[in-house]
Amino acid sequence: MAADLGQISQLLNLTLDAKQHRRAEAELKILSEEPGYSLSLLTLVHTATQPTQTRLAAALAFKNFIRHNWVNEDGSHKLAANEVETIKKEIVGMMIEAPHQIQAQLGEAISTIADSDFWERWDTLTQDLVSRLSQTSFKQTNGVLEVAHSIFGRWRPLFSSNDLNREVLHVVGVFGDPFIQMLGIADQQIGANATNGPELKGWLTTMSLLVKIFYDLSCQDLPPVIETNLQSITVLLHKYLNYTNPIFDGEEDDPTPLENLKSDICEVLQLYTNKYDDDFNPYVQEFTQDVWNVLSSVGPEKRYDILTCQALKFLTAVASVSRHAQIFSDEATLGTIVEKVIIPNVSLRESDVEMFEDEPIEFIRHDLEGSDTDSRRRASTDFLQKLLGNFEMLVTQVVFKYINHFLEQGKNDWKAKDTAVYLFLAIAAKGAVTASHGVKTVNSHINVVDFFTQHIAGDLVGGTSHPIAKVDAIKYLYNFRSQLDKAQWAAAMQPLIQNLGSDNYVVYTYAAIAVERVLYLTDDSGQHIFPRADIQPHAKELLEHLFSLIEKDASPAKLQENEFLMRCIMRVLIVLKEGAAQCGINSILTHLNGITNIIKQNPSNPRFYYYHFEAMGALVRYCSSLPQVDLISRLWEPFALILTEEVSEFIPFVFQIFALLLELNPTAQIPGDFKALLELVLTPTLWDTRGNAPPLSRFLAAIIPMAAQGIVAENKLEAILLIFQRLLSSKKTSQNAFDIIDAVVSTFPAEVLDPYFTNVIGLVFESVQKQPSESHKLRVARFYHLVSAKPGLGADYFIKHADAVQANVFTPFYLQVIRPTTALFAKPVDRKLAVVSYTKTLCESTAFAERYAKGWGFTCTNLLDLLKNPPRVAAGLGDELLVENDVDDIGFGIGFTPLNTCKRGPTDSYPEITEVEKWVGQYVKEANAKTGGQVARFAQERLTPEAQQFFAPYLA
């Protein structure tokens, strides 16, 4: 056993204390290195005398430990064999006996173990589960089914594969018949315990878990055991969709086991309607009626929310199948649907108003389009929009009767007005509401601008509206932002900004959300609707007000609660660019630094601090070169505290921003304080956290050129190369390894690299042999071209060290990796580097001239392909200002600037590439002269006529 259980228990309890959790987590990390640590955690989880919070903390720690320490990238166990076997032997029984909240954590751990071991390295598990099923104890059976669902549920999001199919077949072969039997047993027990509350709830939970597993077993394909018993299963599903029991009357808040069972049934009905319509077709009409009856019988209470959402999703699935959709096609049916189902579920409930007033940030997260949370409103909207897609004109006419009715009522009742606006939003939008542009396509039978002008604009600017009416007006603009032109937005922008001054939390937050999205909005040509010139006059006041809203409550939790306000600050700074200087950069930094110092005490909202550091990144990117700004000195103190106090959540952002500062001033001397950072970055423990690898490697790559003399003088290059070796050994960090080695190769001359370079190339060759990804091979090829293109190194330098690894290994490496992979280069800077590399190889390499004669011709062909074939264009980077610059400069004193190397023609959207061709031709011409016509002779002997034609003007 790893350490004293009392010590681990004490430390686990301290992790729950906001003031001591960092120290406790650090000590637990040290203990986790000892053999048997995982078994100590399981012992605490299973000890009933331990406090529940300690057992739960142990279960959470065990889950996280297993996630990071069960297997390595090759799938081999990282723990000792006896520890692995003990965990597999004990964990199922522990989960079965554990309280529900602990079961959830152990279930995730079992799922992690199953990802690598099930079923071939854990082939006894399924039979073990079957043997533990009980016909009389729902507690034992439910524990078994929870374990089974935690394993089988992994299949739901996966794509079909041979390995997956074999796993499912194994499970169905062992678990299938017992599963069918348990359905009957649970049904009998529910009937026998109809008046026994605890037993009834327990066996209804059993049936609910069985329905979940029914979904799991069916999510990939229809198993024979299910297909054979489908009719009897549908009888059970029909029975329990219509099942009622007075025991559950009067419960109002949380869903009862009966609602959970009906929700699970609706979910599996949706799967079968979408995936197995041919087999399920005979049952669809009956289940549609059942689900309609369910929706007609449930009330507005929260306990029915999940059931209502799942029922509406099933009806949406039915409406998605053309032969079933016709049951909704007449006006009377649509009217009934809107009146009996849609309107009750889009109308505001008292609980919604209470959330608006008491938990405003949760109201926003639930209400905002794109939220991950299911809601009655969203499910109703999805169903209505599916009907709209099938019967656009008819649905529009039917719904508009109700919209007009509620608009009339809304003159004296803001809730009725809210219902009208929501119904309009539901039928006006066609397709998904995108995060970038909102609604891009609208119902052709509706004019969204006229509706806004006639019915909503008054709520935006009026002072007597209910706050929810104002939110509806702002949300309307937010959703239909792409449908308004610049003039219309110019009129709406000032009222939006004014609503930031509201004293209502939801109103000013929605205003910030809308302002941020409008500032992000672009036209068809990619130009911002509101450029810097439009926002500059309001920017200073806008930023100060946003900061004041964030800083209302200085407690760490409240300060970082509202990520939407910080996102708006970030967007304003991005749009302003250098114009932020006119708003007082020192003042902005004072706010940002102050926020940093508070939230570092207990980071709790990742979205908030992501936008927070992106806002800092905007200042650094656009304002670091301004003479009146000393960003390094302003940022050093709060960032140094983050590093000193080991605020792990913020360390990646700190190093990204420091790296950005260095990248933007590449010719500057290394700042004095940064020398201490270099020492810190070379500390191996800092690299133990996987999330640190990208920012640390970026920082290291940025500082190496500036600190080159000190690195050599203080013998730090070996430590840097050990980090490179460590990162290269993992597929998840190999890209970061190449960031570092590229910086090393670019910075140091051959005499400094010589002692290490054979080992470096050996490591690169080894990585290529481990089934590398395409992205890995691209970095390998780029690394080769960097060496080949750099003055003082070159292809011969690479070949010399390759031969030191293994004689003649360069030939297959060049033919099988470099040549085909270089053709896939998409980034202009990479293609430019390859052009230089190939050209210098043709002109300067002795090995290619004498030893690899055929390779000389192949290289020339590859060079010409790069010059004439267009690259793939990468997508934009979006908001991420802290990502690396894709600079178009390879250095080495090469002066041409071909932003893209591609085929020239009248339809090309790229600039013509004459400059790069001129450079290649001139270089070849000069090399030919230096070698007494050798290049011309090789061209005559080794090149195709097409290639000879390209070089002819330069070799004449």
C-alpha cells in the first residue's frame, strides 16, 4: 500500500479547502508516484466508516489517476501487473455497493479502463456482470447495470469498426439473453410491488437502466437477440410509456424514477426511428400516439422537463422521416400541436422568472442559443422547425395566428409578448443558428426587419418595459444580426450600448453578448461590419463600463462569474488593435492585472480566464511596439506571482503571452527577468503537466535565438535537447518537440550542433518508424528542409549525420518520407522553405551530385512541382490571438517574399509567383558558373524535357 491511509484521507479533505487545495494536490501528486497509490484510494472509497465527502474525493482522485496513468500511448499498462489485476478484480464489486454519487465516479474510471482493456484484456468482465445479476435485489442488480452501462455506453458516439463490432458481438453473445430475461423479471417485480414505494422505485430504476442498455446494445447495429425479441420489447415500452401510479403524485421538483424511465424510452424510440425505420416502422404510429399522450398529460413542473424534451425529440425524429411526417400535414393537426404542445412549452414559467431574478447567469446559459443544456423551449423549437422544413407555408400561417393573438395580449401582458416573440424566432430562422453570424437563412414568408420595427424596437429603447422584454429585443438583434445592413446596425448600436448601463444583470449581459457578436460580424468580403473607426469614439467609455460591471463584487468567484462581459472586452480590444492606446493602455492593464491578482486565488471559470488572457494577448499583439507602452514591466509582477504560487490553470497563458512578447520583438536583447524564466523552463517538473507543453515549447523556441550566447556558454543546449527528446517520444507533444528543434537548428552553427546532431537525427528516424500521423511526417519533412536550406548546414550535413546513425539510411528516408510529404505542404512558408532546400541541394550538394544521381533528378522534379502546383489554403485562426504567427519568413537572409507558391493562371486567386522563380533561376545560374557548368551538365543528363525547358534561360 502506497502511504498511510490517514495521510491520504487528510490530504483529500484539504483539496476541498480553497485556501489549501494547491498544497494538498501537490503532496498527493508526490504520493501518486508510489506503488499501490490507486489501491489506497480504492480502499478509502470502499471504507463505509469514512465521511462521504472523503469517499467521494477519493473516488474522484481515483478516476483522475486512472485517466492519466492506466496505459501509455502504446496501450501498455503503466501500473504494475498485480495492481492492474487487483483493480479489475475489486472495482466492479465496489461500484455495485457504493452510494450513487460515488458510483458515477467509479463508472467513469471503469469506462477509462474498458477503453484500453475491454474486451480482450478483460474478457471475464461480461460474464462476471451476468453472474451478479439478482432477481430479488434491485440494489445489487442496479449496481451491476450501472457498471454495464458505463462500459456499453462508450459505443454510442463511436464510428463503426471491425474491433468495435467484435466487442459488441462479444457482449451480445454473453449479455444478450440475460438482458432479455431481466426485462421480464423487472416487469414482474414492478407489478408485484405496485404499492410498495421503495421497492417500486428501485425496480423502475432497474427498468430504466435496462432501457439505457437496450439503447447501448442497439446504437451500432441491430443485434439478432434484439431483432428476435423486438415485438415483445415494444410491448413493454408501450406499457411503461402509459404507466401511472399514485405513489408519484404530488412530487414537484426532481424527476421520479417513472419520469426517468419514460425519458429513456423516448430516447430509444428516437434512435430506432432514425436508425432502424424499416424494422421499427410498424410501431411508429402507436408510439407517436403514446408520446403525444405523455406530452398532453405532463404539467409545467420541473420534474417533467427532461421527459418533455425527450418526447419532443422523438416527435422531431418522426417528422424527419418523410413517410411518417405526413401525419402532421393538415392544418387542424398543426394547430393542435402548436396549441397543446408548442405554446405550453415555450411560454415562460414561474420557475423561469425565478431563475431570471435569482440566478441570472444560469438563466443566460440556459437561454442562450448554442447552450449544451436541454430545455423545453429548445426542444419545442427544434420540433417546430422540423415541421416548418416540411410544410413551410402551412406552418407559417398556423403559427402566425397565435403570434398575432399573443401580440395583441402583449399590449398589457409582457409574458404574452414574450411568447409571441419566441414563436416568431422559432419559425423565422431556417437551419442552424451559427455562433459567428446567427441566423443566416430566414423564412421566405417573413420579414424580420419589419417585425422588429413594428413590435420589438420600442422595447429596446423604452424605459418602462419589463426586463425580460428588453432581453427579448436584444436577443432578437443577436439572432438576426446577419439580416441587418450597416445602416440598420448603426441605428441599433447606440441603444445596445445604452442597455449595458441597465441595472438588471441579464439585460446588461445580453447587451454585452450582442455587442461582442456584432463587432465580430463580417460581410461577404470578410470585412468587419463595425471596423475600428466606428467603435473608437465609444471604446473608452465602453471598456470602463464593462470593467466596472465585472469588478462590482471583488470576491474571486463572483468576479469571474460572467464570461460574457470579459468576452466583450476581448472583442473590443481586438477590433481596436493599436487604437487601444487612445483608451489608456495603462488603465486597461491596471484593470486586467487587478482581475488576474484576484482570480488567481481560486480559478473557477475557464471560459472567463480564457477570454481574460486573450484580452491581454490583444494588447500585447497590437500595442507592444508602441513607445509609450512597457508591457513587459507591467505584466511581469502579476505573471511572476502566478509562477511563484504555481497557479497551474494560468501557467500556460503566462508563457504564451511571454512568448508572444518575444516573437514580436525578435531582434531585441533578452530582457533580464527572462533569463530566470529560461532556468525555470528547463526544469523537468514543469513539463510533467501535459497542457504546459505547447506554451512552454513556444516560449523556449522564442527565447533560444535571443539567449543563444548564454545557452552555449552555460552548457544549456543539452538540457534543451533532453526536453526535445521527451516531447518527441509522445505523439501528443511531438509537434512541440519540432518547435524546439527547429529553433535550435535555426539558431546555432554546425560546430555547436555537431556533438548532438547524430542523436537528434536518430530520434527523428525512430519517430518515423512508429506509424506517425501525417502532421508528424510534415514536421519531419520541414525539419529536414530547414537543415538543408540553412547556410553552413545543408543536405550534405544531414546525410553525414544520417550515415552515422545507420549507413545508407538516408535513401529510404528521402524517397519514402521527404519527397511525398513535401508535396503535401500547405503553408506558404513551408513551401518556400522546401523550394530553397531543393534549390540548394541541386546546386551545392556533393552527395546528390555524385552519390544520388537519380535523386538529383527527382529533387528537380519535386522543385518544379512546388513552383507550379497550388497549396491547400488553411482556415483562419478566429479569436485565438495567442496562437503562433504564421509568418512568411524563413530567414537566412533570403529576400524574396512569395506569399504562395502556386500555378499561375487567369482564374487563380493567388498572386503570380514570379519572384520565387527568379530567385531559383538566379541561384541556379550563379551555382552553374561557380561549378564550371556542372549544373547544366546534370540538367542535360538527368532532367525531363519539361524541366530542362524551365532551366534553359538560366543555364544558357
